[in-house]
Amino acid sequence: MTRLGESVARASELLAQDLSADATVQRLLTETKARRYLDLSDLSAKEQAALITGRAVEVLPGEEKLAERIEKRRAAGKSLHIKLGIDPTAADVHLGHTVPMIVLSRFQRMGHRVTLIIGDFTAKIGDPTGRTAERPPLTDADIAANLAGYREQVRPFFDFETVGFRQNSEWLAPYTFPELLGLLTQVPVSQLLQREDFRNRLAAGSGLTMSELLYPIAQGLDSVALDCDVELGGADQLLNLQMGRKLMELRGQQPQLVVTMPLIEGTDGTGAKMSKSKGNYVGLTAPADDVFGKIMSVPDRLMEPYLKAWTEWTDAEIALVLGRVEEKSLHPMDLKKVLAGEVVAALYGVDAAMAARAGFVAQFSKKSFTDVEALPVVDAAEHGGEPVTAVLSKVLGFQPSASAARRVAKQNGLRLVIETGAGQQSVVLAEAEAIRPLAEVVGEVLAKAGAEADGGSVYLKAGRRIAEIRGL
């Protein structure tokens, strides 16, 4: 049995036990934390390819081709050369940025060679992917500062000590205009304009610069320069990654395989991608308690993609626990606590994860509002059509206007709390939600909470003030 197989056997036994028990969870987190550093070089080529494909949106031209490339390199006494390009566009990194790094770590632990391309040249152009306007270029100082922050924050998920670093200015800066023209004669404009975001911007009359149009060419030349076997990237980068395959083929090289990673939905459950600008993210520098609480606030439907994105669990292990939830032998809240523990353990260690778990239970799960006497009551039948701020003013005394209630929302102090026998789920309401009708907001939150709201009570909490919502 492989080292991974032995770990899976131990963890699967724990996953079948009572996951509401702290002792069981601590043993599980210890096992899965160690798996993040597990040597995977004893896996067969097919097993390695399957382990990568299971976390990818697409592998082009296919999982079988990836296994064949691994086997071919192994037979020659070599390893794959894996590439990931990084445009250091921000100093603060969130959990969404770690998704490709975790998969890249798997490649690394399989014994393959990894190179990170620091897009110091392309960052000055600005990757236009998914943007409705041109992105301002970065300076050298911006790039250096952002890169330093990126490495430090992502370090818990990836071993930077054994990776190669290259800056794409090495080969892009000296590229001559005649060379570029010669290359462009072989790339149809129609291929560059396949991008939906480009077409949408042109249709809307927005500007599209030549530098943005040439960005995929610049990224593709990175692959040519390194002569890679595999390139990782987000699902929204697919056309850029395919350009790398085309340019390598034009240069007579064996085209790279492409592995695209999912774009992870943010914690607010709206369907939007995790993003700092939307406030639906988990920062890698946030305290352990905050990370744990933010994960606990997500809707149940995000547990599967989050487990796949941020744990080292296998598909079989994830299917095991989700099956237990479906058959009601495992409460979703207990699984979510394990998921939150996994993320905190990766960032701060198992002891910190268990402390955050205990803190969450003490703050939320064991505190019951049903034990509080004479709470104000909001009758949803009477006030459901009114804005949340108006209800707060009338019932909880935010006088003389709703502006005080909006300020509480702006400071993340406005929440809906769903309380069942299994504990509490607290959902932060944004300022925009505070001015919407109460019934609409409550209905959406309950729909996202799913089974956890069955037979429970719902409370509106603004700062220290609490009111029970009845008549839902």
C-alpha cells in the first residue's frame, strides 16, 4: 500500500466515527495536516494523474495524456516540469489564491519540478481576464512588495524552498519588434478575440488596448521559454493557457498540457467569486478565530467545493462524509466545524484549530437565545415588507432614524442568527441588505442555510440588541 493509501485508511476510520467529538476531530486534523507534507512519489502515473484531475476543472488534452507524459518522463529517469505564472497584483492574499498552490504542492510532492513565473513584465501590461476596463499597470516597487507578501502568506500551503523562480522580463524584455511581428503573422486575430470579456467590452463601446490584446501572446511566450510539460491556471485563464500550447507547437516544441483550477465562490453564498473587493473572502493573515468563524458562516452547499479546494482529502473521503450528511448520521454543522478546523490547522496548526473550535462552540453553539426572557418580537407578517433598518428602528430602538442601524451593518454588526438543537449559525448582513425588505432577506438566508434552519428559531441581532422573528 502507498503512503497515501495508509493515510487514507487511518483517516477514513475516523471519518466514520462521531465527528462532534473533540478527540476524534483532533486525531483527524493531525492525520490530514501531516498529509499536506506526504511524499507522493510512490504513486503510479495513473494515480498521480487522477489525484491532479480530481481537483481540476479541465485537464487538456486529457487525464490519460497526463498519465502518459508522467510515465514517459519516469521511464527516461526524469520528472515533469510544471509551470504556474503569478502576476503579483496585490499585497494581501486570500484563501482563493491558494487553490492552484495546493495542487502545485501535490505535483511537487510527486517528485516533479516546479517553476513559478513572476510576471514582472506582464504585470506592467495588466491581465485583462474578466475585467470590464483596463487594469492600471504596476511599478517595479509594487511588484517586489506584493511578491514578498504573497510568498509569506501562501507558505503554509506550499514549499517555496524547493521551487524555481523565473521573471518573465528575462525573455520578454529583449524580445524584438521584428520577432514579435513574425510571430503575430501566425496568430489569427479571431483567436485573440474569442475571449468573451473582450467581445463584451467592444460591444459596450469600452476601450480595448493593444497591450491587453497581446497579453495572451506574452503569457504563451513564457511557456515557450521554459519548454514546460504542464501549466496550471484558473478556469478563466483557459484561452491564455491554450495560447501557450499553440506557440510551443509553432516553435516545434511538444505542447504543454493545461490544468485549470476552479474559481472558488465567496463565503457570502451569492455565487460571486471569492474577492477582497466583494468582502466575501478569508484572509490568510486573519486570526484563527476569525478564519474559523468565517468558514462556519458559509452555506452548506459550499462544503463540497471547499473540502475539495482546501483539504488533502481524497474524493472517496469527501463522498463518505457527504453521504453521512445525506443519510443524517452526520450533522452539517459538525462537518463544517471539521472543514473550518482543516483551514485553521493548515494556517496555524492543529492546536490553534482546536482552540478556535472551542472558542466558536463557547461563543455560539452553547449560547441559546431561547433561554433569554422577554426578547422583543418582530412579527414577520406585520413587518416583513419593511426594510431591515426600519424594523430595527421600531423594534430595537434605533432612533430617531435608520442611519444608526446602517452604521451597525457597515461595521459587520448586523446578523441573522438561526438557532436549532445542533447550535447556531450566524449570518452577517451587509449594508446593502439592511435596506431591503426583512422578509426577502430572511427568506434568502434560510434558503442558503437549508436543513440547518428546520424547526429552529430565527433572531435579528444588531450589536448587543436581539429580537426574535416570528411568523415566518
